[in-house]
Amino acid sequence: MFAHLCQYTHLFLLKLSSHLWVWLGKCIIRMKKPRVVDYRNLRTIYLNRSDRIGDAIISKPFIKLLIKWLRSNDCQAEIVIIASRYNRPILSELENLSDNIRITEEDKIDMYESKLYRMIWKHVNFLYKTLMFRWSHKMAQNDEPALFFDMGGGDFNTILKYKELYNPIIIGPNIFWGSHILDIALEHSYVHYSNVNLIESYIELIEKVFATNGIFRNFIYDELSEFYEYDPQIPKQGICLWIGTKEFRNLPIATWRRIILETATAFPDEQIIVLDDHTNLLYGTFVHEKFPNNVVIEKNTYSPQEFIARVARCAFVAWVDGGGINMVKYHTNSCFINTFAQPNVWSCFIGRYIYAKTDWANNWHSSVVEIPPFWQVIAHMYKTSFWLPSFNIDGNREIFQDFDTMLLIEIIRKSLKR
């Protein structure tokens, strides 16, 4: 009883602190006077995506379109895409040395901190170092204008390294409620505390810093197809339930067991393919259990490319937040299940299209949009709760044990046109 009281008190204080820092961040933004940059005078643009594979997959179409827009608008700057050793293979095809676009690699050691006191110390330390740099350089302008776009929204070590080496103008989205230090440290920042889609925050930031008055936004919206790889020529059948993701993000095992059973019962004529990640952590648990005959517990022996091709042949895939869903959600009808990350930040980019939102039991919600020309269904399920901050530190997976399978079943029916 006492342990539960302490846990809920901890979550309550986190929620309270998140509201406090949101308010503080908005006050800081209101006081700042964003600097407008003429992109035609820039000599170097750094695009920092030196983190995880899933985040690189989300950002890659935007990076491609940003480069296309810059080059078509008389920007001759060298474009340096900063990758990590993990996601460099994802981003490497954007390299074009003949067009002065190159890839470089940085080791990201500034990982997300799950302990609150370590996160606070990380932010304070970054603020101190950044302000000391500003003081020692008197905010002097560089003779060779450079722009550093931190697309991860808080890669403190890389930001500071490039600030000290090249003194660029630094911009970046402020992703986490505790990262209001970025609002002080960066010349520009865009705070999407209201859970704005990550690509939308990129668009908003570029609109501000380059003062494009909606021209850049319209360009991205007109190129929405770049974000989707749905191929109607690939025969699609079966429902894929992907149960493998990082443990702290995943649904409880008992919840997955219930989802498998209820989905198989709702769609007796469809094959239910249950896939784990490449480590097959849950495969050993489920392969020996008795499920309905239309359930196949499939061992993951695929390479990343083979895995994408496998799921692209499914008529639908549901998956918890992680790099895996970002690899496949644009290839078929999909539902992205959000647990401990900010719900709408990591949802699919849909541009001008309107999505239908449904509120369900136990604070579960869904949004569904159909993307033309093939009317691909892209859905998003997430849970909101008074006890759950927008990014839950030291989260408890049991919060999500009441996952509403009926809501997922309704999404599947829509995607299968039933």
C-alpha cells in the first residue's frame, strides 16, 4: 500500500513539474526575439540526426525535401548530415558529393536519462557551459555563416561541440517538457509541449528561421507522398501483431496475450501473425501456448530489409512505439501504439489531411487518417491519464494493462474495408 502511494505521489509530482516547466518555457519563448536567417548567405548547414534508427527513418523524408527546397531556392551552402553509427546506413543514400552534400558521424553519448536528478543535472550543466561560451565569445558573429539544426531536440554534447568549433546559429525543436534549458541556450527553439507532430515542428522552425511565410510549409505538404511507400502492387493479407520492443515501452505480456486472443476471435478468417524483434524475447513465451488455429507465432530470422518486405505483405500491422514500427508503418495499413513517449510527437505526418479522433474507455484514444491515392489507413492509439506525464520517467508498464482491444479491432476493420 505504501509503495503504491509513493509511486502515485511520484507520478503526480512529475505531472505537476511538467506543467510548471511548460509554463516557464512558454514565458521564455515569448521574451525571445528570434533571429531571421537568409539561407542564401549560409555557407554550411549542419543537420544533426546522430541518434537512433527509428528517429532517422522519421526524419529522412523531411531532410530530403529540405535539401530539395534549399537547392531550388538558390542556397549553395554545404550541407552536412550528422549521423550516428547506428543510423548512418539509413541516411547514407542522401549523400551527394557532387551537390556538396556529405555525411559525417558522431557518437551520441548524451542519451535520455530515466532518473530525474540526472536529467536535471544534465540540463543545468549544458546551460552553464553554453552561457560560459556565449560570455567568452560575446555572441560574436561568424565570418562564415553556419546553421546547426539539432533535429533530435536535445543532443547537448553535439550541440556544444559544434558551437565551440564553428559557432553556428543553432536551432532545434524542444521535444521534452524538461528541456526548457534549450529555450535559453538556443537562438531559436520551437516548443511543442502541446504534442505537435515532429515533422510539423520542423516545418514551423524552418518557417520561423527563414521567414518563408507559408511557402516552405506548402512545399512539404505538396510532397506528402515522399513520406509513404505503400505499394498497391504487393498482394497484402494477414494481420501482423508485432510484440517486440524495448521492455520499458512495451505492453505487459498478459496484455499481449489478451490482444492476440481477442484479435484472432474477431477475425477468424484472417491469419494473425505474431512477430517478435530480432532477439525473440517473447517468442519463447508464446510459441508453447495454445492459441486459435489462425494464429501463427513466427520467429524473427529476418534482416532489416527482409523484415520490411515481410510486413509490407501484411494487410495490417500493429506495434508499440519503437524503431521497428517506423521501419514498416508507411508500407501498409498500420496502427502505432504509444506508451511512454509524447503521443502526437511521434505519430505519422499527414499534412493537410483531417484525421478522425475517437475517445474510448480508460483514457484510451485513437486517431485514424486515410492517405490518398490508395487510402492507406494510418492509425495511432495512445492513453492519457492524470497520473501520466507527457514523457513518463521511470514509467510503470502496468498502467497500460487495460489496453482496449476493441478500439484496435475497429481500426483493423476500417483498414480491411469491412
